[in-house]
Amino acid sequence: MRIAAILSLPDGNQGEESTSPAKSTPHARLGGLGGTSFARFDILGQSLLDRTLTRIEQIGALSHTVISQGKSTELLPVRSGTPNSFVTAWEKSVAKYVNDGVDLLLLVRVAAYTDIDFAQFLKFHLEVNSPITRLYAGETPLDVALLDASRLRNAEGSYRHKLRALIQQQRRLDYQGYVNPLATPVDFYTLVEDGLRGRCGLHPVGQETRQWFWQGRDAEIDSSAVITGPAFIGEGAQIGACCTIAAGSSIERNCEVDCGTTVEESWVMQDTYIGAALDVRRAIVGHDSLFHLDRNIEVKVGDPDLIGTAPKSAAFFGGLGSLIWGHEAAG
Amino acid sequence: METMSAIVVKLPEVFGAKAARKLGRELKNKVTITAPHIVIDFSRVKKIDLKGLEALLSCMEEVVKQDGAVQFGGMSPEAATLLELTRMNRLFEKFPGFAADAPAFELSPELVSEEERVEGSVQVPVTA
């Protein structure tokens, strides 16, 4: 059985397309402000996109296409009126796989986080023998569907019109596991914390050097720094002298936390520099901004000596902006 | 109960180098009494950079030299976040508190008449 996947990413540049076998590259990850989908941000050492791709490969998906959705929020673009660049890119991808003789198309919108077992989903789809199977959590559709590609062959008109006809016959698989909607910055921190505390399947990517503390490759931690688990220090990150990294914190790859700074219950997004002697608590920090989880506000710090881009980072990183702009935060 | 004057300093939305210099000048002119009481109003502040923080430290230093006290007036969530980030809130907490007459805070007019509205200060009565 030949399986291919089409992954759509919220935000980002609409209709922008990349195909397998490459996973999201560091270059793609370091996009411009607002153009970077949050699915490309590292969370506990790996992006949601790369984690999804790894799980898809495990069920034998031969190839995949990643499409940026822009403002569209549909997994199956059947309601869209005038075709936009996302719909055009989606149609093109479906056509490619249908013409290549793929049997099953796995459609995933990398938005909400779930611990879905794709193998179990595939098994269910084959058992019920429906043209489309969708995953639901209660009455809420999750952004995952399996589509029998053979039903789209010899379709007249667009694939989305054909899909609209098939959707009446869709079957549901009820998912009982962990779901995080990733609808607000607070949800993102909740996912980080749940991953650190083992409440979901989002495991830190690094070595557990002692209980509840994971460290990525080439992370440098000064011997005078105090770390209390659960905590994660990502690949290539630097933690300066006399820093305190307290429980519930994730410092992602290539971050630099300067001397004497305390980070507690916070998510420091990749490539971020945090200046000396600061106190970061209950916050998401990225590029030049800080989102305070309790006050529910984003503060542009605007001083690279306080919070900025880490010297190690290869390029400008969109950081917090994409989280905030993608999901309206109450002021 | 002794009544004395407090100086209310209303900081601008962006408290950077330029505004910091102006605050320094203003305070030099205004803080002429011994044991001055300064109320810093952060209610409009959205952004403070290192120069702004340095100016606040200088202000505190001057006040301490003259045996005075500094306390917060209004506080925007952005300013609260920035002061916590830089641990400046803890420094402010070191000063002994003083009570200001409530109506005086409501006045909080701005004396800024220069080219930009960077900060205002006004003397108001307080009880010590």
C-alpha cells in the first residue's frame, strides 16, 4: 500500500510549498517575522512539523508535501469559494499523488497538538473501508484525515469538488487522548510543561543527564549554574555563570542565557539571547519580546542587551511574533 | 502628622535615552529640598530600555543621597513586566513607603511643555 501525506501549516506564507524527503531545514525554520509558522518552532528540542513527519514516516508514508496555509483554517478545503494560493497548492499536491498511483492520502494540519497513533488510525480506516476517515475528539474535528486516493482518480473538475461529494460518506474515529489546541501563547507553555512533566507524548529531545533534566547536544552549562528539573536545555544552548534554571523551563536550541539570570516556568524560544542578571518568570521569550503568561500581554523589550537574538543564531528568527499574530492575545 | 511635597513623575510611553536625559534634567531642577518624596507613575509606559533603567537608578541614587523616598504611582502591565524582568521592582521596594493624599494622584498634571511629551512632574502634598 502506498501512502503519501499532505501537511498544511497555519500562518506562514500562503501556498508556499516544499516536498519530501527533506524535513524542515534550519533555513526554513529561521524565517522572517510573521512568515514563520509556529509548527516550525522547536518545542522541547524539535518542531511540531518534524515530530509529525517522523510519526508519519513510521507508518510507511513514502513522501509528503508541506503547504503553508496563510489565513485558511480548513484541513479539507471544500468550503473555499475562490481558489486561493493554498487551495491551488493543495490541488497540485493531490494531483501529483493521485497521478503517481498513491493509494492513501494522509491529510494533516499541524495546528492542535495530539498524541495520535497514526498506525491505529490507519488500521481503523482500512477496517471501515470508507473514502474518508477523520479524527474527532468528542464533537471537535481534529485536523487529521485519511483519504482513499483511488476515489479521486478520473475526477471531473477540481479535487476539492470531488472531495465535497465524498465527505458525506466520511467515518469518524473518536480520539480519547491528549489534545492541546495551541490556540493561545498560554497553550504553548502548557504543552512545554506537559511535555516536561510527562503528561503527553511530547518528549524532550536530548539526553536525560539526571532525573527530569534533559540536555541537547553541545549545550554548555556553567558549573555554577543551578538547574532544577523538570527542565530542558536545547542543543547548542549556553547557560552562563550563576544562572538559575528552575522547574518548568525549556531553553531551546542556540539560546544564550547570560550570567546571573533566573528562568523559571518559562519557554525560551530558539536563538534567543537573555541578558545578565534578569528574572524571567512565567513567560515565553522569543527574539525581542516577552509574553507574560499571567498578565496575558506581550512586551517588546526593544533592547538587545536585555532580550535579543543570540549571537549563535544563523539568521533572523520570527520568534514570538508568529505566536502572537497567529493567535490573538487578550490585552 | 507632617505634610510635605511629593513630586509625581509621569513617564512617557517609551522611556528611552532621550526621555531619560530629560528626566534627569527635570529632577535636578525640582529636587531641591531635603528628603524629597518622588512618585513615579508608570501607567503609560509600554517600553523601557537600558538607558531608561539607568535613569531610574540615577534618580533613586539622588533621592537616597538626600534621604528621600521613591515609590510607584500607576503601573501599566508592560512596565510591571519590565521592572520584574530587570529586578528593579525589588529596588523600589527597599524604600520606606509614604502616603500621598489620594486627590493629589488624581490631579497628576503634566508640566511638559517642551518639544516632546516625555515626562511630567508636579509637586503634590503628601503626609509622612
